[in-house]
Amino acid sequence: MAINCTVNKKKVSLDIDPNTPLLWALRDHLSLLGTKYGCGIAQCGACTVWVNGEPMRSCVLPISAVSNAQITTIEGLDPAGKHPVQVAWDELDVPQCGYCQAGQIMTAAGLLKNNPHPTDQEIVDGMAGNICRCGTYHRIQEAVKLASKKIKK
Amino acid sequence: MKTSRRDFIQKASLFTGVFTLGFDWFSADASAMEVVASAGRFNAFLSIDSLGKVILYSPNPEIGQGIKTAFPVVVAEELDVDWAQVQVEQANLDTKQFERQLTGGSGALKHSWDRLRKAGATVRKMMMQAAADQWKVDVTKTKTSKGFVLGPAGQKASYGSLAEAASKLPVPSEVTYKDRKDYKIIGTRVKGVDNKNVVTGKPLFGIDIRKPGMVFAQIVRPPFGATLKSFSAEDVKKMPGIIDVVSFKNKVAIVGENTYAILQARASLTCDYGSDAPLESNDTHAKWFDEGMKSDKAQVMRKDGDFSAAMAKAVKVVEATYECPFISHSPMEPMNFFADVKADSVLLAGPTQVPQPAQKAVSDLLKIPVDKIQVELSKMGGGFGRRLSNDFVLEAAELSSIIKKPVLVMWTREDDMAGGTYRPAARYHFKAGLDASGEIIAFYLRGVGINAGNSTRQDNFPVGAIENVLIESFDQKSAVSTGPWRAPITNFLGFAEQAFLDEVAEVAGKDPIQMRLALLEKVKTKPVGKITYEPARFEEVIKQAAEKAQWKKKPGVHQGFSVYYSHLSYVAQIAEVKVENGKPKVTKVTAVTDCGEVVNLSGAENQVKGAIIDGMGHALFAKLNFQAGVASPQNFNAYRMIRGNEVPVIEAHFVNNGIAPTGLGEPALPPTGGSIANAIYAATKKRHYKQPFS
């Protein structure tokens, strides 16, 4: 039986193995390639998307668990790239290779949605679940802070 | 410098064809089609069309080192255009137009600095000449600013309006470059040209490649040293979404319609392996280290004076042994590659640091001439040296040739971590003999590596300052595949050397910085043998680091020093450690780098900070174990990567002395293990001799 859900405000119907992780449904079946595979075991955060507004690891989340859910991927955060987190990421020139950054941005935007003005320590803790192999951690933390300031305006 | 044919297309080929501008395929009406411009490709690196659009082509593969931004910055500077006016495009492999189209050895800017400047300055000169001809003035009376030529009587013409006339002029053989004090872009903070695409999730990477008719595949590889005896394919082939299961070179490839179908099929596949020789384990490697240290077959890499005779006269002797394990590169984007092999042509696409060798290797494998093999370059989700090996390209090409389909071969994280070309494991033994005044009179190093080639760097400082030196290397062959890992060999040797010098300074009763400065003074006044580094540049980074970090002037802060020369750049580091709850915590690293001219300050800071975090993370945590030829751990749950809540404050300073730029992707890594270990020692009196530290 097909799984129905909403991805980036579009209704989709997935008639595939219900155990398929959301990550592979997005990438292989919906051609949404912005969400990245990094580890497949919820360790690195590269695959982070929002499910009903909450950041989740899509690599371990079967689509059977997202029936009727609202899913937001990096492509849906703000396609024009105007979300404060996206703007801050560009302004502070965060990316090196860029591969992990979709997951970082979805985590950061999720963090700020729940807590628009986090303390420095809350930023560090909130972002600690996402690995960046290039080591852009300082700029990630600075960009979350900058995005928080932009939200205040 | 000479103008290379490859850098400059003959002018006959300029202004060929037209392309449309400002045309939105989804909304435009027919009138938009009228906005056409002649496209003038002046040379390999740039084109300017008649509407003034400047396209800069960046030939080298982008791996996160920022080359796709840094190269065009140099061209744009000498062309004298506004950076906002520039569009950057990744050039695919084109051996006719570009030289050294690779990513490795931190050598891109060093190699291309003059080529890039010339590409820009030449076209700037042609624009000035075209304007001078038009205005009938002496070309020396013209100047340029932000993409315009300015004349003596207030004339002003855009590069776009001059492009066609300029393209018909002879290419000048002599050009002058800007004085660096006039730089407007070089040395500033230039944001990555791909940032907007990254933050909006555009498909930029190898795993994002999608081509018509493409299928997916994963490959099950044997343990190192093992051969495939048999495998169970029949049931797997019947599984939903599975297209084929084929075997080649001891590997089993599962070809399917989507990733999850293949992952399911893999779980049902059983492979039976055998081997002629015993498969390797940690014990095998430990035994090899012991044997290599005793072997009389070590190769002498450098000999100055008479080490043994000098050692016999030493008043004090310092000895230490350092050891590092195999480690994985673990870029966030696991290996993958696309190949479409047809009867007489091949399309390769994906993340490789070395597209030309990839093309050649596939040509050799499939007996298809290189000019029939097209290589498209994707952005790389990191590599750290892993993508210098083309094993994954060859696999994709071979599989495509067998199944006769375009295929994207995907490695899982486990495949990637278990799949080799690791940083080789190595053990180092150092000896230093000191005289009564604490001067080093004899210095010895033996490196024993496993598939490491020469595990030493025999000309490294303090060699050159010491009368009697013996450096030996012993390499043990292994079935475990190894390859370059960011700052090959020196990523660990740098730690060993700098930690050993710290120990020598302590025994000699000297300050580690003062001891190094005194050694460098000797290199200047009385050099011994071949010298590969410039002592004055070494001294400068050391002195600046000591000043910036307030060396030994911060009460309660334990500091460790290291300095390293690699990839033609110099980096001095001071790490700071505080003891919290009885445990040492690295709180800050101050780095001073001499990489010559800093082309992009934002990118440069990223490289230095990233390399320090990389060096620290791997020094603290990384290790692969071997059992029966299989590496473990195979994923990030047990193979620890450093995280954002574990990084110290990092200050990245640059000497920025205007010397032609040298390497920056790697040089800040080798000193990191040493500065941190030396700071930990200052805090705890415990020395680390092995990585990982924890």
C-alpha cells in the first residue's frame, strides 16, 4: 500500500517497500538529491530533514513511519536560499567541501525554530550531532549565532 | 614565463558560436531569444562575451580546498574586473587546454600562479589595446578599472564592448602584473562560488549524478589478501529491484534499480573467500614493526658525518619510539563513480582528484583510446587523498563494460571504511646524542612503514643543523592497500618529530622555541648537507607564533610548541591545554602560516582551521584494527570523528609576505599532533608516543 505524505509542501505517494529509509525514498524515488547519505546509522547527521517540523535522521527512518507527515528537506527550507540560516552560511563562508552542510543547515534551522536565541553552549550542544569532516565547526557555530541575530530583526 | 599553447587557444577559434543570455526556458517569450551574445573564449581560463559577461573556468577538481574560488580570484584580479561580474564554471578534464588538472600535494596555486595571472593580464592588455585603437590614443595612456578601459580624455569602454575587437588582436607575449599593493580581490575574503548551491541543496556531488538509463550498483569486496571462491547469486537476483549480480576481480557487484533494493540484496548475499597466505591482523603488523626495526635491509635515506662515532661521544642520549595505526580517509561523501562504457567510447563522471590518470587507467583497462574517454568532474564531498586512487573509477568502468549499462557505483560507509588505500601504519625510532652543553651532535631516525614507501622525510628540520645524521627507512609490503592521506607520511611523522624535539629540549634544559631558533641559526651560518627549507621563513613563523600566543607568559595555561615545513609552506603552532576534572583539555591552538601570498583570506582560514581540527581529531581518536584481513571499525559509531563540541579555539594568522603562493590544504595538519602532545605533556607530564592518544 502506498505511503502518502507531504514533501516540501507537495503531496506525494510512495508505492515502494515501506521499510525503505526516508533518505533513499527522497533521493532515489523523489529525485530530491540535496539530502545526503553519510553513514546510514544516524551517527553523522548528513541526512537530517524535518518531519513535522522536527529534525530527524532520514537514513534510519522508514517511510512507514512518515505516513501523512509533513517533510521538509534542504530544497524546501527556502528554495531561494533566503532562510536566515542559509544566508548566514553564505555570509560567513561556512562550507568547505559542502557535503555535510545540508544536514548541518537543517539541524541549525530546526534548533533556531525551537529556540530562536540560543546561548553559545546551546549552539555547541545543538550542533554536536553533525559531523563535518572538513572541520568547519567554528563557522557553523558562528553562523548559527548570526542567523539567530537575523531572526531577531 | 613562456606562453604555453595549452593555455592560449589560437585566436582563430575565438568568438565561435553564440549563446543566449537572460533566457528563462520556462517563462520567456520568443523575444528573449533575441538577446544573444558572441562568446569569446580568450584562453583556457576565461571568456568574455560582447555583453560583458565574464566566465572564468576553474580546471582543478574542487574537494573543499577552495580552488574553484581561488583560481578565478587570481585571474579576475589581473583581468581587473569586479568579482561580482564574474561567473565561475568548473572545467571538465581537458588535457589540450590545461596542465596539472588534479588535486593533490597542495600544489595547485604554486603551479598555476603565473599561468592564472598571465591569463588575466594578457586579456586586460588586449582590452586596453582594442580601446586605444578605437580611440586612436597611445595604449600606455589607457588604464582599466572594474571591467572598463579608461582613456586619457575621459573615454570609457566596457570589456564587453571591446571583446570582439580585442579577440582579433595578437596575443601579447609580454605582460606586466599588478603591484600587490593594488590588489582589490586577492587577499580579501571571497566567499565560495558554490555556497548558494550548497545551502539550497543543489545536486553537486558524485552521488547526485543521474543520467538517462542509469542503474545503481554496490560492490562487495574481499578481505585484504583473500580471493573469492564462490558466492550465492541466484536467490539474490530474484529479489525485487535487482537487475543483475556479476563478479569480477574477486568482487561481487549487485546491480539494482535503487539503493535500498541493493542494500536488502546485500544482506542476503553470501560470499566464500579463501587465501594462500595467512590474512593480516594487528599482531601481524606489530610483528612486522619489530622485525623492521631490527632489519639490516633498511634503506639509508640520508647520511651526514658519522652518526655512530658522534653518538659514542654523547654525554646524554634521548631515545623514543612513536607509532601510528592505519586510518581511513572517511570523507563525508563515500566513494562513488559513474561510468557509461559503450563499444568505442566511455563517459566517466564523478569525484576524482586525478581525472587524467583515471582516464588513462580506464583506457588501459578497456583498451579504448583516451580521446574516446570523456571525464566530467563533480564537486567532491571531501577526499583527503582517498580520491587520488582510482580503484573506484576502474570498478565502475569495468562493471559498466560487463553489464553494458550506465551505472553509478555507490560505496556504503562500511565499504568506504573497509575499502582501503589507508594512511599507512608506521613506527619511528629516534635517537639524539647531546654534548655537555646540550647541543645535538648526533641524530638518528628509522622509519618502518607498512606499504608506506619511504616513511621518513630525510631532509626535514632539524636535519641541516646537525653534523652527524643517519636516516633510514624500511618498508614492509602488505595486502592492505594504502595511499596518500592528507599530508602523506608527515601527518604522523610531523607529530613524532616535533614531540621528540620537545623531549630533546627538556633533556638539554632548553626552551623548545629557543632550541629550534638556535638550530635554525646554525642552518644559516653552518648548514650541513642538502637544505630544502628556508631558515628565515621558519624563524619568522616561530617568532610570530611565540608573540601571538604569548609563549610561556600565560599563568596557569600549559603550552606546547611545534613548527613544520611541508608543501613549501611553514606553519608554527602553539597549543594550550587546561586540566579539567583531572583530564587535559585542548582549549586553544594559535597557528602562524607562511604560505606566501594569501589569495583568499576566507578560504585560507578555513584550510588552516580545518587542517588543525583534522589533525587533532585523528591524533585523538582514529584507529583501524585488522582481523583476518578485515578492517574495523567500519562506521562512525565506533570510528570516532572529532565533533563541534570538542574543538578548541583556533587563531589562524598569516605572514602574507607576497612570495608566490604555496600549499595550504595540508601544511597546517602535520604540526598539530605535536603541539597538542607537547601541551598535554606540559600539563600532565605524560608523553604520548602512539596515536590515537585516547
